[in-house]
Amino acid sequence: MRRPTAKGAVQADVPRAFFTCFEFAASAGMAVDSVYRMIRAGRLAAVRMGAGEGEWRIPASEIERLTDEAFARVEAVAS
């Protein structure tokens, strides 16, 4: 099913391959500044897409990677 978005574009109900920094921050429960800091530090995979230098786009798989790392740290502390 397709539904209109706030900007008037149509969005399909399919899994996202990439997120903007704002979308990623909201999905991961992080501050946007932290997302940009992690990209600059090389701790978060991201590519620039769009005209000119474009905006950063973060692969959806990065949310799963960060979650897996967080669980591994919790397990290491608990053991």
C-alpha cells in the first residue's frame, strides 16, 4: 500500500535500505549529533547520496550491528 508523506511524496510500505541521519537517530534512539559524530569517527558506515556532496545515508543494517554490539557488551559485563 502507498501512503502520502508529510512532504507530499508517496512512500511505499517496503523495508528501507538506507536512512537519513535524522531517521537513523530516531530509529536507534540516539541524538542526531551523535550520529554525525560516529560517522566522522568512522564508527558508523555511511555514504553520501544526492546532488553535489549530497546528504549522508546510513544502511539499515547499521542499526542491527549497533544493537548486536550493545548486547555483546551487556553480556560481557554480566558474565
